[in-house]
Amino acid sequence: MAVDRDHVLRSAAALLTRKATATMDEVAKAAGISRATLHRQFAGRDALVRALESLGIAECVAALDAADLDNGSASDAVRRLVRAIETAAGLLAFLYTENQLYEGEEINPGWTAIDDRIAALFRRGQLGGEFRIDLTPAWLTEALFGLMASGAWMVQSGKGAPRDFHHMIVGLLLGGALRREES
């Protein structure tokens, strides 16, 4: 019987986003395959995490493309991006904490390309007068990733409703935490 690699990866992603410390045995069980079959697909946890990284990058690129970042206001593009990436937020939250992916000189260039596209969106918003200029596009990009990871964890833990994910992320990122004085 042929093993559906995409099914295994998505099953692993679903499990690891809920339980980052899951064992390979638990991953195999979640995918409905034996540990030996999982091992034939992925030599170990590192290989599995690297495959999940590739999936995460592909999901981000698809969301960036779907969000059509170059059209309309930068604020609206951020809103579209958060909506488009929402389904992958749990996987991204898991990957965000996998330090092995971001150490040393072996960082996957896919992350840099994603960061560059998002930073360009924030730069466009700054040049257009929509976004604060005292925060760098790189910081705004990292803040977006951090908020998406936090939002995913809130929803997964039951501390936040799935329907509130978009509002939580966009509201805090674009509005800031300070209460505005009413005139």
C-alpha cells in the first residue's frame, strides 16, 4: 500500500501544533501508519520537521499569492494576508518555535523570500502614510508572525474563539495596544 506523504505531513502538522513534544510513535498513530512506515518516509524527527518546514513555506507562499499584496491599501492587504494564512497558523506556530530551523547559516531561503514580501508590504504602507515609520518593516513582519503564532495557540488552547483569530491579529497589529483618546 502506497503511503500518502501529504496525508502524513498534514496529520503530523495537526498533532504537532497541538503537542509540539509528540513522539514519532504518536505522529505515526495520528497518520494511521506504523512507526516503521513513518521512518521509511522520514528518517527521524529532524527530517519530519524539515518536511513540515517545506509545507509551511508552501502554505505561506500560497497565502501571500492569494492575498494579492500589491493591490489596494496596505492595511487591506494585511487583512487579506491574515485571512489567507489563517488555516496554516497552527503549523506556523509550531515552526515558529522550532529553533533548529533558524540557527546558523542553514536557514531555508524560502523564509527570507517570505519575510521580504511581507516587509515590502509594510514598507509600502509606510511610504503611503498608512503605517508608523518608527517601526521597521522587519519588526512589523516579525510582529505579524508572533501575533499569528499567539493567535493560533489561543485558539488551540480554547482561550480564544476561532472566529476571533482574524480580529485579534489585525486589530492589535494595525491598531496597536494603546487606547486612542476620543476627540
